[in-house]
Amino acid sequence: MAEGQPSDFYSGSQLLLPLAVKVGVPIDQLNFLLGQVISLIIGYGFRKILPASRDSATSRHIAEVVIGGLLTYFCFSYQILHLVAQGALCYLILILAPKQHMHVICMVVILGYLAVLHIYRMTYAYMIWEMDISGPVMISTQKLTSLAFSYHDGTVKKEESLSKDQKEEAIRRLPSILEFSSYILSFHLVLVGPMCLYHDYIAFIEGDNKTREGIVAEMPSDVWLNKTLITLACFFVMMVILPIFPTDIFTEDEFLGYNVVGRMFYMLVSVSLVRYRYFFAWYLGKQCCWVSIGYDQDGNKQWDLVNNVIIWDVEFGNSMRLMVNGWNTKTALWLRRVVYERVSPAYNTWMVYLVTSIWHGFYPGYYLAFFTAALFTLTARSVRRNCRSFFISNTYLAFFYDCITFTFTRFCNVYMAMPFTVLKFVPTLGVYMTLYFWLHILSILGLVILPGKTRQQAQKQT
């Protein structure tokens, strides 16, 4: 197959196929990139021609649906029907299901729809990496389920039983079909996300995200330039540096030619570089949201409302918590809102990793990765609660502790993400075997040896 030529499984537009073949870029990626650039350009005009206000809300909703629908059809053709079908199922559940259980029913049905889509893709395009509608459906799954839980909070649960965040995000009335469709098909977010809560999306449409001065703030040029430069830098790393350190060799004899230290350091470099694919997609998606304004506790503008990654924390964080919280932040927010805060603390961490595994799909590598991540998370929590207090009283000891946790966080990061690059069960175990499962063993020993202190006990010791 020539460079740029699609496989038989890609259903998107073939209009740019001659250009794709000429430049050697797969047509699905070229279509996606063009779609995001169009969204970026239209987003600017959208702010100017249809400024946010409640009077213009209907026009803005219609524009979001029409433009988002056209861009999705351009990239995925008839597969857009999956977004329509999934949204229709959710809306019918919100109308017809028993109010006490509608959010749980919605979670099961909507996540189940995505699961079936993942399985279907595996049957016709196993290990073939072309974009299809499953990406947008993954985003819509987050939107629809978070909306269902917020609607349940706003119409069924008692006010005093809600947390502060749940009160702010509660939906008091069922969205109209136009509002609902706009939320799902919004051209700002439909192709790559990230997930935006319905509460924030409606505030954007109706102008309720205005500043204290009563105007929708314009992103300062230096902030826009900074985000643009980061996007371009991630694109450069993805296109130029990543191919020098391919992850394909993990299952080849060339990888076995290194000693165990060399294998670990090669993995550290190659898997770290893979992240820049996601950095690029998420930053490009963020650039398409011209009104991604957010505020800190003091009311200062942060421009991070749809930020999906904190690169500094992912690359240089000195704890598992910082690293995990900085990665795919909107998915983490979704999991917190619909899983972590809703189930017993005794098993909420494991439930989070189970749901996120299903959300990603059914390649065995995902489950090995998230099992490992859950193990590392629990061990890191235990180490912090039992050991940190012995180091923080002295500046030099605290620095030593930070160096140790920084180093282990870097290795844990790539060690648990490696299965995402291999995906198959036996080959993934084979790679871990070449590393002697050393971080699995250390983590299990940490959980077994260290006492199970609660957070309150650790704070008292501090």
C-alpha cells in the first residue's frame, strides 16, 4: 500500500487523497488535521460574528451542530450515525427511565455502546491504526454520562447530599434537543475533545462565562503564542524525533540485545516520546476552543477550561499523583465525577481503572497497563503516608526524597504505559519479563511490608 493510501476500513473523505499520497501522510490523519485547522479558523469567526449571549444562544447552537456535523462527516462519513444513535439512546433514557436509576442505566448503556464499537473495530481492523468514529464516540461517552449524573443530581438528589462541585454542575432541567445535539456535535470539541461539562458548555454558549467586567475575555496574544509554540514543538517531536526511537522493537531481537538497564532507558526515551502525539492532538484541540477561559480561586484568568494535559507535571512531576492528575485531565475529571465519587472508597480506585480500561477498548495491553497503574498508585500512596514524614523535617533529606520519587515516577510512567504500545497480551508479558517485572515486584513488596495507614493517620504523624 502506497504512503497516504487508506486501507479498506477508512470511510472518511477521499478528496485529499492525491495530496496525501504526494506528501506521504495517511489520508485519515490529513483529514483530521484539516478538520482541526478549519475548526480553529471558524472558531475565531464564531466569536466575532455570533458573540456569546442568551439572545444569540439558538443561533450559536445551530452553528455548532451544522459545522460540527459537517466536519465529522468529512472525517468519518456515514459513521457519524454512531454519534447520533448513542446520543438518541441517552436522551430516551433521560426521558423514559426511572428517575432514581436513570444515571446508572445511562452509564451502562452508553459505555456498553462504546464497548460494542470497540469490539466491532477489533474484528474488522485488528491492530490497524486508522482513525474512525470510535475516537469521537469516546468523547461523547464522557459527555453523555457526565450529563446524566449531573441531571440526576439536579432533579433527584437532595441539595444537602451534593458536594460543592456537584451543586455547581447540577442540571435542573432536561436540555432541549437542540441544546443536547449542540453539546454532542460542537465543532470545537467533536473530533478530538477534550470533554467539556454541560454546565461549562452552556455557560460558553449563553455568555455566562463573561468576566467581572461583563465581557467575554479575549485571549492575550502572548498566551495564544505560547500555546501555539507548544503545539508546534509537540508536532516537531512527533514527526522528527519519535521515529528515531520506535516502540516496535520492544518485541524484537534488537531490544533483547541491550542489557536490562539499556532496555529500561530505551523504554524511558521511546515511550516518553510517544506521549507527544497526544500532547499535539490535545493542544491543537485546545487551540480550537478560543474561549477556553478558566479561573483560579482568586478569580484570575487561567485559560485552562478545556486543558487536557499539564505537560510539566507529566514530564517532571515527582509523584504518581501529580503525573496521573496531569495526564488526560478531562478524562480524569469525568472518572472522578461518575465513578470515584459515586462508589465506596474501599474499591473506588480499582473501579476507576476498570471503567477507564473499558473506555479505551479491549486490547489486553490496556488492562495490563491499568492494572499496573492501579498497583503503582496504591503503592505510591502507601509509601507517601509511611515514609514522607521522615524526610520533610530536613531540607537536604526532603530534596533527597524528591529526587528518589522523581526518578521512580519517571520509570513507573513508561513502565506502566508500555502495554499501550504493544497491546497484545503475550508480547506485553514478554517485554515485562525481559525487565524481570522489577517494578511490579517492588510495588507488591511495598504494599505487603508497609502498614496500611489512612490519610488521617499520616497527617497526624506529620
